[in-house]
Amino acid sequence: MAQLNMVQAINQALAQEMARDDRVVIIGEDVGRDGGVFRVTEGLQDRFGPERVLDTPLSESGIMGAAIGMAACGLRPVPEIQFMGFTYSAFEQLFAHGARLRSRSRGRFGCPMVVRTPYGGGIKAPELHEESTEALFCQAPGLKVVVPSGPYNAKGLLLASLRDPDPVLFLEPTRLYRMIKEEVPEGEYLVELGRARVARPGREVTVVAWGSMLERVLKAVAGFDAEVIDMLTLNPLDMECVLGSVKKTGRAVIVHEAALTCGVGAEIAATLACDGILFLRGPVKRVAAPDVPVPLAKLIDHYLPSIQQIQAAVEDVLKY
Amino acid sequence: MAQLNMVQAINQALAQEMARDDRVVIIGEDVGRDGGVFRVTEGLQDRFGPERVLDTPLSESGIMGAAIGMAACGLRPVPEIQFMGFTYSAFEQLFAHGARLRSRSRGRFGCPMVVRTPYGGGIKAPELHEESTEALFCQAPGLKVVVPSGPYNAKGLLLASLRDPDPVLFLEPTRLYRMIKEEVPEGEYLVELGRARVARPGREVTVVAWGSMLERVLKAVAGFDAEVIDMLTLNPLDMECVLGSVKKTGRAVIVHEAALTCGVGAEIAATLACDGILFLRGPVKRVAAPDVPVPLAKLIDHYLPSIQQIQAAVEDVLKY
Amino acid sequence: MPDTVIATFQVRQLTILDPSGDVDLALLPKLSDDRLWEMYRFMVLTRVFDERAVSLQREGRMGTYPPVKGQEATQVGSAFALTKEDWIFPSFREMGVHLTLGFPIPQLLQYWTGDERAQRIPEQFKIFPFCVAVGSQLPQAVGAALAVRYRREPAAVAVFFGDGATSKGDFHEAMNMAGVYRLPIVFICQNNQWAISVPVKGQTASATLAQKAVGYGFEGIQVDGNDVLAVYAAVSGALEKARRGEGPAMVECLTYRMADHTTADDAGRYRSPEEVEYWRSRDPLLRMERYLESRGRWTPEAAGEVRGWATAAIDQAVREMEEIPPPEPAELFEGALAELTPRQKRQRKER
Amino acid sequence: MPDTVIATFQVRQLTILDPSGDVDLALLPKLSDDRLWEMYRFMVLTRVFDERAVSLQREGRMGTYPPVKGQEATQVGSAFALTKEDWIFPSFREMGVHLTLGFPIPQLLQYWTGDERAQRIPEQFKIFPFCVAVGSQLPQAVGAALAVRYRREPAAVAVFFGDGATSKGDFHEAMNMAGVYRLPIVFICQNNQWAISVPVKGQTASATLAQKAVGYGFEGIQVDGNDVLAVYAAVSGALEKARRGEGPAMVECLTYRMADHTTADDAGRYRSPEEVEYWRSRDPLLRMERYLESRGRWTPEAAGEVRGWATAAIDQAVREMEEIPPPEPAELFEGALAELTPRQKRQRKER
Ligand SMILES: Cc1ncc(C[n+]2csc(CCOP(=O)(O)OP(=O)(O)O)c2C)c(N)n1
Ligand SMILES: Cc1ncc(C[n+]2csc(CCOP(=O)(O)OP(=O)(O)O)c2C)c(N)n1
Ligand SMILES: [Mg+2]
Ligand SMILES: [Mg+2]
């Protein structure tokens, strides 16, 4: 098996699915000739031609709207938004149209598209290039939100997303793109959407994370008897998995790089308060970024949750 | 004192502030000649002229962006978005620019604007006319989100918003526009932003609500010893008030008409799980709409939280 | 040549059937008298549907409704130019298009009773469920055109929108993409002079809407939108060109919203009786009647028959619509996802 | 006249100083030799700034940086047309505008070290902090023009953007609103032929970008953007008209991004050496030098002096920039709100 980084794993998944299913069409800014600003779509235009890998004008709402129309008319578009911060100008199309088309048409039209976008902090890029506002999209009942945490699950989740009948927002943790290499099977495999994964079993505390925070959490909990849950899908949340773990450990820490208020951690902690309170020995802890816009490079380390902050939170909940 | 409905109270607040401060300028679709589709700005163009009450093209992103520029250059614009569902196409401007301008410019430019928009269900209107997606905007640290629940606080909160140095999203519960009349002082008064209000004192359970749900909650709890908290501001949340109440009652029910998942109720329940768990006798309950798009008239009563559902939730938490 | 004219553009306007009922023979599209009569019948059907919908609303038997009165020529003329293979992206005011294409009338009424089940378009129609968010359908229509082209289908896409929609960013992004990829799509703008209370002059400083196409590298043409023959000719021509792979076009149909914006609106607040009167004299039905009279087809009796047929069809549709049982609470969840989440399943059970 | 031309539009192109250094005397703006020399100096300063910024990035002393090489004439020419009363809305690539207006050079570099404190524009400049979201500044600039007009200020607004930005909805909504209200604003488009890897042909099917103004009811003009005199003349003229209350204009400056999109990009992947070579021969500095040489101002020595002055200024700025102490963690909260929320205050304390 090959050792691949996440860029390679995603590229491989795209190439394999495009070879298998000619309804799959990539559309976005610089995805063709240039292979994408992170080279995730590198080589695909050469291999599949410019009709399958479309370079677009600088037009996020147009890209998203076009992808919706393509999906409704039988294709399986994969729109790329260059950075998560630029999904905002496509917000209406994704949130109010793509995510609602099946419901609006009462099932006549689905919208099987996979919106790929790099997200998250720590790459020393300008403003709006390091957003982590996944909770915005988890409020759309018709949209799945998927976040891989490594090359292996990136490939399997992407293949599953590409075969899902509903729209998927596929958030790629930019910081991890080339950071981690893993064994990635050459062949096809699916990682089921809507299922969290126990990344590390443990007995005394449950730590929930996703995307780029997973790597940090695993480092942070090395000295604890902690169960780490990698959510993988944020909408719908696999709360059965989280509740099952908390039932065992009695303690919960949630870690995300989005700002604290109204992040996805709120929904997880709220569900614990509503459905898991009898398992809890003490307060839930959220380790999150502060309630400010994502800063530039010089301040980013003070913004993103650190290993120390995660450890302190784990120690805190262990007091109960 | 006059008995006014909410439309009249808001109209009066706008007129008084425009008379007092010539930097206040209204801008939006149909706000001038027509007085707004709900007649909230009725008479203001006649009184203050077309330069102070601007009818715009059908251009939500343009309206929002223009308001940001006006605010930064010293005016106090009051953009109206005709319905909350149409804020989505202005999402980037509001979320990534208006809400961040003070931070982006490190304090050189503020963005003192009040974005008014009718929100919420129950008016038998078409799709996208009954949205309640306030949690989207509570994720923007630089944006205040304010929701009146009656004519009196509508006027006081709007005046406070108009004098706030930062951008405010002012959500007007459409269902209540002409439903409730209250004594509204003719003169000027401010209702402080960021402060919840105990709408009804009680000892056994805390029920948290805002906007159009408040009226329903008050009806529902008539037979219980319930403390009802009217949040009034959703960003920032006055959690001191909620925690103080829950400390006393030991039980909490949160009611909102937005869909359950990732609604503002999640943040409130999460904060209880993190900071108030030792006060809680049992599970927190959220009474919310289901995770589906807002339906049309024939189904809306099955979608919005009902008096019966609120009562059942209160009875449930009282079991602990 | 340092200060040079480097490009010149023209905007054309097409009228074939003028308000007095005279036609320009050189431009007259080849249509049999029976086809012309069909057009007339659907214009009348649309008018009768509209009148009935407004009165159903007044009687409390239907919710807010956006009348289409005055726009019958634009809608029927466009619909006659469409084939069964073409994709159609309507706005919320395209009842005349739906009726002409044979859309079930009870279902057309049903939406305005507040019942979203009406948005499940029957399989035989390649029509998108409309969305009230003005302009949002345009990029989606471009996507449909990409799909049509990708599969080499012998079809085109027709997307309908109003003058107000031309101010939206999505209009721009859609027009621009259609130009870049030279897609098989026709942008049909019903310039009915008003977007609620905002007149076209308040919408844009552009002298015509058709000239907006100049910025996207393809043709925009203005037609008299109350002239069903001109609309038919212009839209047919544009669709055929599109189907041949010769790229997109925009057709601006100059027409008039003779009624209020919706039954919840009062147009008297913002427009003059003189203006309304002027346009009444340009009623698209009137001029078609005059023309058909000149061809010996139209008589008061024939007109009465058509009205009778339309009224009976609408009567029947209203009856059927009113017999539709109300939706079950579980209907809320219909199509929320292909497979509901565990949480949604629980929520459905609780209802 | 049923098939009639109802409107005709022209797009003009302006060149004054051609690549060989010859000028069109009839069009030459009135500028003293000293002013011309000033223009040249700022073009050189911009070039030197840019070269240094790129090498600082290569040396790891600065983050990703978007070079401006090739666009000096457009930026300096535009900036010379501005007054202290005018509002300026830059995109992220307007270093030449900032430098010409006297913006502190250390601060201009500071942003690209990853330090947002650089975005606090000193009070004496009416410049907006740029935002990298392409096109987002355009509606905001329209708002500034509304404010300027509301207060009857003798000023105009200049908003800068690239060819790529013309595809965004916000470009459209801003242009349209500016037209409707006839606002004092000039839209300055730097058509540098590329938006990252997408050439203008992939951006729009419009033959020029200037003609996009046709759809908004005001004038668009194309200028040779490597001709500082043409840019100055066109932008001055448009700004003066705007200040006089005669409405908006769009100026398309045809120029070229001679370097990579940013230091993280490799333009060799998507464009040909021949193209790059062609534009090198049209380098805006070259032709200004030839012209100034013909006027007896430019000599190799004088040029050396200017370069020396620019290099010294940049050296000094780099030193000052590198002496700026790093931000404290509490800086995260700067300007989050005029008054922080209780939760933000707690979060700040915890850092
Ligand atoms: C994005 C958006 N903004 C506002 C509205 C409210 N609204 C409904 S129709 C309308 C006017 C539409 O004008 P036009 O496009 O000319 O279509 P017409 O109503 O004349 O058919 C407005 C403002 C809306 N539906 N969508
Ligand atoms: C809305 C948005 N989408 C995508 C990007 C990523 N991006 C940065 S610059 C750029 C190209 C911009 O092209 P143009 O407007 O011509 O300006 P230029 O870079 O040539 O100065 C892109 C796609 C962005 N910054 N903003
Ligand atoms: Mg209209
Ligand atoms: Mg460019």
C-alpha cells in the first residue's frame, strides 16, 4: 500500500470516481490547467479533458448555482471553492437552494454534489483563508458536512460523498494537506457518512474533535486514559457514538478550532445536556478559539486551541 | 401613553431618531414610496425626503455593502432586508465585512448600522419568507443580534441599536407585528443591548425564549411556577441572567422556532452544560422546530413549537 | 490612433403585431391559423386562471397570489417556442408558461394555498420548481445548460425572470458564465416595468435591459412583450440558435404588470392611474383579438366559446384542487434528505 | 418600424504614450516636467518595493506576497489623479497606489508579515483597509459615494479591482447602484490579463471589460494601462466629472501582471514565455523612460539616482518594519467590538 498525504488521497479518490462514473464533473477556479491552488486536482484536466474539469470565472455564487443545476439534471458535480471564506458569497445558493432542492421539489430533484473547500487555520495565509465556520452549514438540514482528519479517511469519505444522493460540504483541513502520510489502499473503499470513529479508546474522559484538531488532541491526551472521538461527519452528528462514550467515561471535552460561540461544539454539548446529563460527573468543557475573527500568521498560535489548553481542559474535567 | 403595535413602535423609533440625528439613513427595497411591504417605514420618505429614505434596486448584497460603506464614512444607515430569507445573498457582506470592519481596520472604521429584517413563521407567506436562522449570525463575533418580543422593547431596543457603535442585526418577529398592542412611551428610552429580561418570575423551572416564541411561552406556562426569560439580545447572550435563574430553579427549557440543530438553543444549553451543570437537577430540554426547511401555511402549525409541546417539556423537566 | 472607437454595439427592438392589430408581414412567423388560435386560447386561459386565483384569494380560499395579468403574450409566446426536450426555470409568476405547457391546473393553484406538495413537478415536465428568491434560478439554469451540453442533448434551457432580477449578482454571474461557455440557454426577461414599488428607472440606469447582454459577449434583443408573435419569433430564434450550439441570448420582453404585485400589495400607492390606463390600451389579448378578427377567426361568439372553455377548465381545476386532502405532519420531512437522519426520524415520530 | 435599432454604444480606447516613448500631443495632459518626473519616481519606487518584497518572502522574512510588477503605470497614474478628499477602496494588489499617496512603507510591508495591525490606516488617509475577498469592496465603495454625496463633499470615490473581480455579483450590484443614483465614483479595473491561472478569455466573453458599463447606463473607457499618461488623463477626467455630480464611470486599464500571482504561485504552469516576453517589451517603466529621455530629463545617471533613492527608502522601511515588536495575544481582540462582551473579556484574560 502506498503512503499518501491528504492531497494525494483526495486526488486519487477524484480520479478513480471520475474514471468509474462519467457524471462526475469538477468545476471551480483554477482547478483545471493549474490543478487547483493546492494541487488537489492536479493532472485531472489532462486526463479527463476540459469538459470534465472546468475552469470557471471568479464567481462563487455562479459556480455553486451551476453545480446545483448540473446535479439536478443528472450530473454529479464537484464544485471547488478555493477557500472556505469564499463560500460566503455562495451562501444563498448552497444553504437555501442546494440544500433544499430535494425538499422543495418534494423528491423530484436531488442535488448530489460534493462541494470541496479547504478550511482551517495555521497555513500563514491572508484573511479569510483560514476560516472554520462549519456550524453555519450544519444548520442546513439537507446538507451533509464532512471533515476528514487524515489521508485514509479523506479518500473513503470522499468516495462515499461522491455517491451520496444529497449535497455534501467536504471540508479539507488545509493544515493537514501535506502534514500526515498514511497507508492508503489503492482500491476503492467507502467510509460511511454520519458515523464517528473512536480514534483512541479510553475510560476516563471522552474528547471529541474533528479535522485538523484531531492530530493535536491525540498528542495532547498521550498521558491520559482518554477516549478520542473523531466526528468525521458534522451534519448529521453521530451523537450515539458520543453519548455511548460519555456513558462510559462520565466526562466530556470538545475541541474545535472555530470560535466558541455557536460552534458545532455547542450542539454537541447541548445534546449532552439534553440527552446525556445523567452520565456526566461534572461540567462539559469546550476548548475553542476565542470569539474574534481568525487572525493572521503572527497571532494564529494564540488563536487555535493549543495542546496545553486541551490538556488543561482534560485535567479540569478529571477533577470531577 | 399610546397603545401601539410593533409596527407603530418601530416606525416611531425610526422617526424620532431620524429627527434627532441626520446621519440616520434608511436604505432598502420598497422602503420609500411604498413604506415597506409591512409598512414599517411608512411616512418616513414623505417626512425626511428621498435622500434619507432610499428605495434601492433589488440587490441585497449591494444594499448591505453600501450600508457598510456609508457606516464607515460616518453615516448611520438602517438597511432593510425585505425578509430574513433574503439576507442569505447578502451574507458575505454582513458576516465577513460589516461584522469585521472594526477588527479588520483595528478600530479605525466602525460599522454602526442597524440591519432590520422581518423574521419568523406563521404569516402564511411563501418559501423563504418565514426563516428563523438567527444562529447563523450569532457566530459573527462583531455583530450584535437583537430580537424584540413586543412593542415596548422593540422601540427601546431599536433606539439603543441605532446608537450602538457596532453593527446590529435587528430581527422583527413578523407574526407579532400587529398582534400585540402595548403602552409605548412617546418619548425616548433605551433598552440596553446584551441584557435579558425576566418576563415572569418563577421558582421551579426556567424557560428561555425570544421574539415570537415569548408570547407562546407565556401562555404555555400559565399553570406552572416558571420563570420566563426573554433573551432580547442573542449575540451576545446574557448567560449571567440565565445561569442565575437556573441556579434558583434547577431546571431549564429553551424554546425557539428555529430548527433544533445548531440553533441558538444549542449555545444556551451548551453553556448550561459547561458552566451551570452543578445547578441542574436533570436534563435540559429544547423545544424547537424539526430539522427541515420551514414549510408553507398548511404545515406551519406542525412545525412551530406549540403550546402543548412547551407544556410537555416543562412537565418533563419538572419530573427531576 | 490614440483615442479610438474599438467596438460598437446595437440594441434592436422587434414588434410584429402592433396595438391596433396590424402585423408586419415581412417578419410574421410561419404559424397556421390554428396555431394562432391556440395561442389566443392559452392567453385567455391564463387570464381566466388569473382572475379566478385573485378571487379565490379574496374569498379566503387561497393565500397571497402574484397576478400575471398583462404578461400573457410574453408567457404564452415563449412557451410556444419550447419543445418537450427543453429545460425550463421559471420565476414565481410564470403561470402562463405552465398553463401553455399543459401543467396540471389544480397543482398550479395548490401552491398558493400554502401547500408545497405542488412543487413536485410531474415527471413528464422538464420544469424546475420555482423559488421566490429573485434571481436565484439563473445560475442553476446555467448548470442545466452545462448538463445539456455535456450530454450533447438536442435541447436548450429557458430561464424566466423579471426586471428586478437583473439587479441581482446572480443574474450577472449566470449571464457571464453562459457567455464564457457559449451555453445553450436563453434568458427571458419579463420587463413588466415594476419590481413591487420600484419602477425600472429605479432599478437600473441602463436605457434597455437588453443591452446588459453587451457585457457578456452575446446578443440581447428587446421585443414588444405584449405582442405574442414578436415574443414567439424572438424566443424561437434564440432557442434554435442555442440548440444549434451557437450560444446564449437574452430576450427582454417589454410588458406590464396590470395588477398589483401580489394580492397583498396595493399598486395604487406608487403608480399613476394614467400609466395603468395607457397599458390597458396595450392589453396583449386585445391586439391578438383584433388580428384574429382581421383574419376572420375572431368573433364575439368564438371569443365567448373560448372563455367558456377556459372557465370550465378552471372551475374543474378549482374543484379538484379543493378536494386535495391536507398534508399529514410527516409531509414536513418529505425530501429533507434521501434518507432521514436518526434525529429527523425521531422528530417525525413525535409529530 | 418593427425591427429597429433602438440604441447604439461605442467603446473607446485611449493611448497617449506609446511603447516606443512617443506621445500624442493633442491628448497630452498638462503636467510639468517635474510632475512627470515625480510619476516616474513613484513608478520606480513601486518596482523597487515589489522586488524587495518578493526577495523578503524568498528569504523567509515575509509571508506570501502578491507582486505588482507591470502595473505601476496604472497604479501611479490613478493615484496622481486623486485628491486628499477622495476615498480610496483598494484591492490587495494596490501597493503602487499606497506608495504614491505617501502611505508609510513599513506599514505596507507589515501586512505581508502576517500582522493585521498594518490594516489600521493612519487617520490622514481616506483609504479603506483592503480585503482579499475579490470584489467585496465594490458595494462598500458605493456606500462611501452615497455618504460623500449625502454630505455634499467635493470628493469622489475610487475603487480598484482586477479583471477577475468583474465576474463577481458584487461588481454588478455596485455598478448598477452607482448608475441608478449617479454617484461620484470611478471604477478602476486593472485588467492584468490573468486571475491566477484564468485568462481574461476564460473570465468573460465580453470583448472588452469597459463595455460592461453599457449595462449600467454610464461610460466605460479602455485605456492602455501601461501608459501612465493615459491612465492619469482618463482617471482624472472621470474623477472630475464625478466630483461635479455628473455620475460614475468605469476605466479599464489594459496592463499585465508580469510576475506570478503571488509568491506561492508558479505562472509558468499556465502561460507561455512568448506572452510574458511580449509584455516585457511593453513594460510601463521603459516607455516612461524613453519619453523622459526625449524630454532631456532621463539619463542613466538620473535613473541611477532615482533607483538609489528608492532603494534607500525601502531599505529604511524594511529595517523599521522588522523592528516592529510582535503583537501581544490581547491584540486578537482589538476592534472585535467597540466594547467587548463579557465572554470576550474572559477569553482575553485567559490568553
Ligand atoms: C432576493 C429577493 N429579494 C426580495 C424579494 C421580495 N420580492 C418578491 S418579488 C420582488 C420584485 C420582483 O421584481 P421583478 O424581478 O421585476 O419580478 P416581478 O415581480 O415584476 O414579476 C421582490 C422585491 C425576493 N423575493 N427575493
Ligand atoms: C471571492 C474570492 N474568490 C477567490 C479568491 C482567490 N483569489 C485571490 S486573487 C484571485 C484572482 C483575482 O484576479 P483579479 O481580480 O484579476 O485580480 P489580480 O489577482 O489579477 O490582481 C483569486 C481567484 C478570492 N480572494 N476571493
Ligand atoms: Mg417586474
Ligand atoms: Mg487580474
